[in-house]
Amino acid sequence: MTAQPTAAPAADAIDASASFGAAMPEHGAGLPAHTADAGPDVRAGGGPVQIRPFGRPRSFSERRGALLLALSFLVMVVIPVAVAAVYYLFVAADQYVVEFRFGVRGIEPAPIGFGAPWSASLAPSPIASDSYAVVQYIESRAIVDDLGHRIDLKAIFSRPAADWVARLRTPVPIEELVRYWRGQVDAFYDATDRSVTVTVRAFTPHDALALARGVLAAAERLINGLSARARRDTLAHAQADLENAERRLARALAQLRSFRDQQGVIDPRQTANATEALAGKVRAARVRAQTELDLLERYMDGEAPALKLLRARIKALAAQERSLAGEITSKAQTRARILSRVMTSYEELASERRFAETAYQHALQRLDRARRDADRQQVYLATFVRPSLPEEPLYPRRLFSIGIVFLAAFAIWAIGSLIVQSIRDHL
């Protein structure tokens, strides 16, 4: 009597289940038949049938997996985003930004022609090299050391207004200060317009402005130093050549002056010319006297006084001619007074003086050209956006930072969940 009322509802349940499966074949066709967890089979005259509600986890392992998934989402996404929101909305201190821009320019403009952008990218100009040098200087320890003598960087970066995460924890070594400096100061060189953009961050507007002005002044000192050094290097070789030429000319003039003092003549060439002219006159007088003697011997007695006097004159002229010839040629016995040897020494000294004068003139011309080249290569720093006092903090970007934390955490959680699920499916 008790089994009949129970069998009728069971049969009705079987008919309802069958009609539900027949009405939606497309949803049940791709689902696996969980025969192991379906409970007791439904047979005619059998026991009661257990109906499982739709959407409930099929087993304890599935319920545990869903719980672990929710827990991992809470730990890896919700908690980091909540912590980031608390920090950025209530803890993070305001940071003020000062931006300025400048360019390294030269006296002589860079040549611009067809293909200039490509050629500039392949072979950087000296101005581009100086700009890159300034950018690297701003991000290096050198500027920290230079500004440390003028500005208290540690005091600026460890203000009480700064939060404990963003402030510089003092005391710190210089290496840590340089790493912190690189996070607060950013320099970028734009090759399209050849300008350098520098941004400086600090916790107060006046500190940011003071830092920006200090960086700009340090960059100007660097450019001026590079320009002065390039000028000195350009003029160094030309100046050294000029000094060598000056010493050579001074040595040649001193040797020539010493020679004149020793020989007692100013210009041996003029002395030789005068001696040769005198020897020519003596020779001409002797020839005339000999001609006159030959003429008188034809009609006068050989012992005539006039002939004796004329012979004596010819003898004296011949002796004088030999004496002058000895001064000019090397056949004289007294070597110290040989004019040809004196002329040789003098010509050597005079040639050295002329060569020294020519070298000195060429050195002066090279120095003038080097000075003109150095003037054309002179570079300077042109500031077209100067630092100004900020009025509103630009950092931290609170909502943007929270969104970045959420996206990063969600991406890590999703990738990790897919990896874990893939490993579980293959076990």
C-alpha cells in the first residue's frame, strides 16, 4: 500500500526528465554522461529517483576547485588592488614636476640637404654628440656630485611631506642617491628637432624649481667646458707649431749675429762683390800699363826712367791683383781670411734664417686658420623653455596607477589559472 503512491511520482519524474531531454537535444548532445555520479538507476518498480538541481558542482573536487579559484582571485587581484588603492588614494604624497627644454647649437649651422635625416641618423653630427653627452651627464653621478656642492639633494628628497615609500631614506651611500636621482630626473634627446627635454620631480614646488634650475646651470657649465676644451685641442697643435717656428727663427738670427761679430762684417756677400770689383779695376790698370810699356819699348831705350817707372807700376799692380785673388779663392795661405769660406758659412746661416722665417709665416697662417675653425665649431646651450614654478602636482597619477595594478594582477591571475587548469586536465 505504501509503494504505490511512491511509484507514480517516480514515473512522472522520469517522464518529465525524458521530455526535458527530448525538448533540448542540442544542449545535451555535447555533455558527458556522468554515469558514475548519476545515483541509482531508474527501473520500473525500483526505488526512489534522486534529481540533481541545475548548476550545482558535480563533485567535491569541483567544489574545492571553485573555492581555490575564488581564493586565488582574492589573494592575487582583490588584495593587491585594495592595497594599491589605499596607498595611492590616502598615503602617496604629491609630487610636482618642472619641465624645461634646450638645444645645443653652434656658430656655424649644420648643412641641410637631400637625405639629411638619414645621414644624420647614420653619422651623428658633433652637435648631436654633445646633446647625447648632456643627456648622459644629467643621468650620471657626475651631476649629483656637482649639484651636491650647491644643493642639499638628500634634504630635498627626504622631506617630511613625502610618504615613506617615495622618500629617500637617509643616511644613504652615494650609489643609492644616484639610483634615486635617476628615478626623479628624466632627460630625453629628440633627434628630429635636436632638442633635449628634462623633467624634474620633487615633493614641493620650490624644490622642483630649484632642482630644475640647478640641472640647467650644470648642463650649461658642461657645454661651455666641452666647447672650451675643443677650442684648446684645436689650437694646441697650431700653437705648438708656431712656438717651434719661433724658436727656430730666434736660433737662426742668434747664429747669424754671432757670425757677424766674429768675422767683423755685416754682409760678406757685399764684401766679396766689392773685392771682386776692386780686383777687376786692378787687373784693368795692369793691362793698360802693360800695353803702354809695350808701346814705349818700341821707340825708347830700355833703361829709360819712364820705362823703369812703368815696369815698377806693372809689378805693383800684379802683386795687388794676386793679393785680392787670394782673398777670394782658397789658394791663399791665410785660411782665416779666405772670403770664399766666409761666404759659404754666411750662405748657410742666411739660408737657415730664410727657412725659419718661411716656417714662421706658415705657422702663423695655420694658427689663424685654426682659430677661425675653432670659432665656427663653438657650441652653446640655447634654452627655449625655461623652468617655471609648478602649481599643481602631476604625480602620482592615482587612478591610472590603480588601473595598471588591476590589469597586471588580473593578467597574472588569469594566466596562472589557465596554467593550473591545464595541468589538472592532463593529470
